[in-house]
Amino acid sequence: MKTKTKVIIAIVVILALVLTGVIVYWEITHGNRRLIDTKNRFDRAVVALPNGEVVEGKLSSWLDFNNSDVIQVTINGKTYLTHYANVCLIDD
């Protein structure tokens, strides 16, 4: 195999690894807001608290967990960890 071909293959492999790392990093740091998928973007949230209070406001971030019914939402700088049934995410 020629040297040019080996260099090109090496560059392609390195770029593929870097791109995979970027995508994984994005998904970890942005909750369910995927790099390509735009369906998981929400602007506001409503959370029902155990004491009967309802919190509504601008959604800073949200994160669900694999194999779990738990969701973490941050509204107006305050983070809530609760069951899916207690949260409504709204896309304006």
C-alpha cells in the first residue's frame, strides 16, 4: 500500500473517532438534546410537587435517566428530581 493511502486512511479513522467523541460529549452535557435531533427541545416546564404546589417557568435544562422513570428539570435556576408523571415539558 502506498504511503499516501495509509495517511488518508489514518486521517479518516482519526476524524471518525473525534466526531464520535463530540457527539457523545454533546449528548451527555445537553441531556436529551441530541446534536441532530431537534424534537427534544423544550422551553418551559410545569412540575407538580408532593405538597400540592405547582412550579412553572423557563426550562434551563432537563435530563432523563436510562431504565428509570425519573426526570431532572431545572426551572429558573432551581433543580427538581421527580417522576415523569409530575412533569410537563412545553415547546413554545
